Amino acid sequence: MATEQRRFAAILIDFENIYYYLRQNLSERQEISDVVAGLVQRLRRLLIDRYNEEAISLDAYADFERIDENAQGSLYLIGVETHNVLGTDHKNAADMKLCIDALTILYTRQEIASFIVVAGDRDYIPVIQHLRKHGKTVRVVGFPASVSGDLLTNVGQENFLDASEFLPQPKPVTVSAVGVAGSTPGLPMPLQPLAPAVRDPLTMRFLDEDQNVAIGVLFRNFHNKPEVWMTPYLHKLRAELPHFSEYERKALISQLAESGAIRVEKRKGEPHDFSVILVNWNHPDVRKLHMA
């Protein structure tokens, strides 16, 4: 039996819409642009696995000058073309540019049979109706709490994908064998006090192989510095983990924080704020790696 021919798809992302939703709803302090980059990567894999569709056109729209992250760099590294659309305090203009580009693709890219709109505003109803009238499959990716009911009615529940399914999922908890939070002779002093962002020693998670490598990179290059700036650390990770994509390297840092091995904090700076890493010397795997 002949294999079904793969179809092509376009992904259009109202980045401003999804960015501000995540900023209000993420429980942990993460670089939201990296979370969105991971979301897009997982969405692309699902399109191939479930629908046999390959996304060959990927575009994101926002007033990127208002976003306090290097979102365009994160998106560029996963193949998403960004469009800086100047907005106002009262209106997100990205939706208009997204709709114009959707129509341009419709009339000039006949090979694209499916459109995936990552947004939830009812403003997209007219363009979705137009695409469907021209025989195109349209899917909407959004968060149920923020998606317009009218938009869902137009696209159909079967064509709605819950964006929360594409967010990083916490790994199963493996409890470490540490009973108390104390210091070990020869190690730097533990973080005092253990802030809520760092897990209680009884619920810390063992580090996997990749996380151990990432901690090793930190120790080799930054020794016992009380704080490690995020940007230089990422430069070292790029050099020592070239087989990882950028969003995978940043995901490693998030996993280390989730495991209780580090804490990531924001610092005020000029012209931009910056992030630093604090090592939790109470973590058993951190101790073991430091002593090795």
C-alpha cells in the first residue's frame, strides 16, 4: 500500500498574545521566549506524527521592542521568521499583519494545504472563514481559558489544539537521600536561606546525565563564583554541547532549577535586566560532582 504523501502547513503565531498570557500564568520564572520556542518545536512534531503535515512556513508577529527578552533570537534559531509590528497601548497590531500574511500565503503558496494559527482572539474569525472557504484546513492552537468561544465554533472543536499540551512537562519526582540541609566540609556555604524556588532537600530530584554535564560545565568554567551570569554560561554550553539546539540548552537550565540544583534570579541592570545562577550546595548531586 502506497505511503500517503505528506502535506505542507503554515504556522502563524500571534507571539504577543501568547507571550503575555504565559507571563501572567506561568508559575515559575522562565524565559517565556524559550518556552514558546519549545512549544513550536513540539507542535511541529505533532503535526508530522498525527496529521502527516510538515510546517514549511513559520512566522511570528509582535511588537518585539516591548518584550523584555531576546525573543527574536530564540525564534530565529528554530526557523521562525519574526515580524516586528508596532502596536499601541490599546491595540495589538500583530493580528492584522498575521491575517494579511495568511491571505498572501493562500494566494501565492498553493502547496500549503493547512494553516495553524497560534492565537485565541475572535479577531481571527474572518480570515479563518476565508481560508476554509478556499478548501484549506485551519487549526487553532491556544489556551482554553483565553480562546474565544466564537473562534472555536468557527474552527470546530476537532481542529483545536490545547497549547498547554506543548509546554514543558515536569519529570517524575525522584526523592534524594538527603535528610537535612547542611553544609559539607570543603564545599562553599549553602544558599542561606533556601528560598521557595529551591526545593526542600527531602524533595530534590536526582540529576540525569545531561543535567550532570551541564553542572560540570558550570563548575569547570566558573569554579566557586557565588553568582554566575546566565549569558556567559550559555556561551560555554554552546561550545561544550554543540549537538543540542539552543532551546534544548536553555531547557536544561530550567530542568536544573526544577531539580533544585540551582536557582535563577533576575537582577536589575542597564540597559536591560539580566539573569544569574545560584548553585544550591545542599543538593546531593551538586556535592558529588563538585567533589569528583
